[in-house]
Amino acid sequence: MRLKDNIVYEAQKLFSLNGFLSTGINDIIEASGTSKGGFYNHFASKEDLFYAVLAESQSIWRDKVLYAINEIDSPTEKIIKILNNYRDRYLKDHENFPGGCIFITFSVELDDTRPHLMKEVNKGFEGFIAMLTKLLDDAIRQGELPKGLNSDSVAETLFAGMLGASVLYGVDKDNTTLDNSIDSLIEYVYLLSNMHVPDYDQQSEST
């Protein structure tokens, strides 16, 4: 792994565990096995590194959460796939994010202290909500969800539920609690539609 990539990788793990503000440059230098000169050869500051970590984290998120959704025709089932991927492929990714969802960590600490950085995190949140809203609108047009359903409200509810599941899982790393939280969101989507609510045990085995 190139030094620059290794710095980003190690910083991503540290930010996930301890947050951006509580992670010092010396912590990152030690974790990545480099020197101050090696660090500053690639990054002008810790904030410069933040943007690189954020971009890498967003790339990993897309690869994991959006995995295989293009193979699914039904927009409702795409949403279900996203929820399953979010739980099984993203939140349980302890290699890249040992402290849990890095975007939640950023949200907790940066909102008041570094609003210009939080603005970049929020862009990702807004983009994801827009994606959910579009999928819900597609599901309504295709008759999978009832006409008159407020897609904006449902998208916000799903997003809030996903954030809540992330926070709880980040605290105790309890797989049962996480599974139940995401299963409740999946059931919510199915109940909005005319689709059969699956057996969650069988569903988890197949994802």
C-alpha cells in the first residue's frame, strides 16, 4: 500500500474509533508508520486529510451499501437490499470502521465545532435521502406503493431509523439489536407495500 493510501486507511480507522477532533496527527503518524515529513509530504494539514478520509469512506459506503442493487428491478426490493447491505456489509465492517459508522462519529462532534466540515458530511446524507426518495417515487409509479404516499416523509423516516441503528450499534456492537433495528425498517417498507413480509431468519441467511 502506498504511504498516502496507508495514512488515509489508518486515519479512517482512528477517526471511526475516536473522532476527528480527538485524533492527533502524531496518532496518525504512529499508526501509519511514517514521520511528520512523510505525513506533510502528502497532506497540508489534518483538515486536508479529513477530506481524503471522507472521500474514501464515501467510496467504501457506496461499494458496500449499493452492492448489487442494479441487479434488482423492483424499486421496493432495491430499498430492502440497501437496508440489508447497510447492516451486513457496511455497519459490520470492523476492518475499515472499527468504531462504527464514521459519518455518525463526524456528525456528533463536528456540527458545532467545525461546521464547514460538517457541511461536507451533510452533502452525503442529503444525497442518500434523495436516492431513497427517488426509489420510493419509482415504487409509487409502478404500483408497488400506494398513490398519495409521502415519499419525502418515508425517506426521512428510513434515514432516521438507519442513523438510530448506527448509533446503537456503535455503542454496544450488539448484532441482535442491530438486526432487530434493521428488520423493523424492512418490515415498515413491506407493510407500506402489498408485498409479503419475509421470514427474517431466512432473509439474513440469504444476504
